[in-house]
Amino acid sequence: MEGLEIAAENPKSNPAKIAPIVPMSHQAPKNHSGLASSNVVKIDQAQSSDGPGSDAWSAGQDSRPDRRMARKAELARESRKRKKVYVQTLQEKARRYTSKVEALERRETRALASLGLSSVSRDEQRRRMEQNEILRAMALQIDSRTEGKVDEEAIKKLLQKFTDNSRKRQAQVSGLFDKVRECIVPELQAKFALWILSQDNHFYEESSFWPCLAYQELGITTDQAEKLKALRKEVANRRNALDQTLAKLEKIQGESIANMTSLNKAMDKLMSHLNNEQQAKFAVWVVKNKWCMEMMSALWGKH
């Protein structure tokens, strides 16, 4: 490469000899230029393989909606699971509370039944509901006049049904007195104890029953037996008082039934002076005017 030699080491001594310009295409490649070109190739390859327009880039772009949909589906599944657990928890609480309410209702029923009030209360509630239905039917008959007249036959039937239903409650009086009597009368064991302590000295001194029961069966001491016999007078007084109370209750029961019978006759006589429409109007008017019922509740029984 003789024509491409560089000028002498001292250019100032020979200014005429200047090295010619060598074209870039004919220059020998340097080491670092080769490294750079290889990096460029690699970058170009990477860009060509992952950059916009490449198959991988297109596939990545296409998979983004799928990933979003998968994420949404996963969130929806988790939400459904949480909702299912929440609903199951509420159902379990509802079952527990329902069981508690039923248990309380059973306890209330047993408590009322022990007092003899449960069946009466239910019957009274049902009776009042029936009375309200009859009164509503009366009001409809009164309001829906046909040519200025009401259906006399329909009004008459409703009045009779209303009266009969009102007196159903009175028929329960005897049963209520029986319940009160059952509550007052002592249990069998108390009855037997009262009977024993109501006996005279002959029962305790000569009868074989008292020693057999007191000393052999119960194993009481002589001191205990004397203390029990000392209560005979008080027990006799209590038993006499109980007998008097039961007699008064029997008398009150008879008087109550007689009074209800007389009262019903008086009401029938009073209503006989009114026609059917007037009787129905009166019954409906009392219910519609709440102040009337409140006044009667406050004044009834006062003189």
C-alpha cells in the first residue's frame, strides 16, 4: 500500500508531502468500531424481535385484554365467595334467632297454661277479630244504600251474629271460676297434711296410722311430733278460711251468671226499641269514635 503512506514524521521539514485523504470505505476497521457494530446489530435484533410491529409485541398487545378479563373474573369469583359466606352467616343467625324466639314462645305458652290463661287469651283474640269483621260488614251495608234503603235481612243477620259472638265471652265465666278454684285448692300432699293436723287426740294416741307414718315411714322424733301437733289449731283455722273462700267463690260464680243473664235480657229489651239499621249504626258509631271507648274505659266502674 505504497500510495497510501503517511508523510514523514516531521511535516515541517517537507511541507510539500502531505498525506492523501483516504476514503472511509478503504479505512481498516478499528477494534472498538467492530464492538459497536455488533451492539447495534444486537439492538436492531432486539428491536426487530420485541418492538412495535414484531410478532412478540403484537402477541403481548393481544394478551392484555385477556389478562384484564381473567383478573375481572377472578375478582368476581372472590366477590361471589364472600357474598355466599355472608349469606350463609345471615342464614345461620336467622336460624339461631328463630330457635330462640320459638323457645321463648314455648316458655310463654307453658307459663300461661299453668295459669289457665293461654286458651282463653287466644279465644278472646279470635273473638275480637270476628267482631271487627262483623262491624266492618255492618258499615259497608250502611254506606252502600240501594235506593235509599239498606238490606234489612243482611243487617239483621249481622246483628244476630254480633250479639251471639259478644255472649261467647260470657259463656267462659264458669270455666274461669273453675280455673280460679283449681289455683286456690292446695295440692294433694298439702291436703293430706291439713287432714292429718285436723284430727283430734284420739287419732294421735290410739290410732295405729299416725305412729306408722310418723315414726316408721318418716322417722321423725318425739320432739318433732309434738311441734307438729302444736300447729293443729292454726292449721284448722287456715282450713276453715279456705273453705269460706271457696264458698264465697261459688256464690260469686252463681251471682255472676245470674247478673249476666239479667243484663242480656235488659239489653235485648233496650234494643227492641230500635230498628235493625239503628242498632247497626249505633254499634258502628261506638267503634269509629275512639274517644267514646276511651271515656268508657276511664269511667266504667266509677260511681
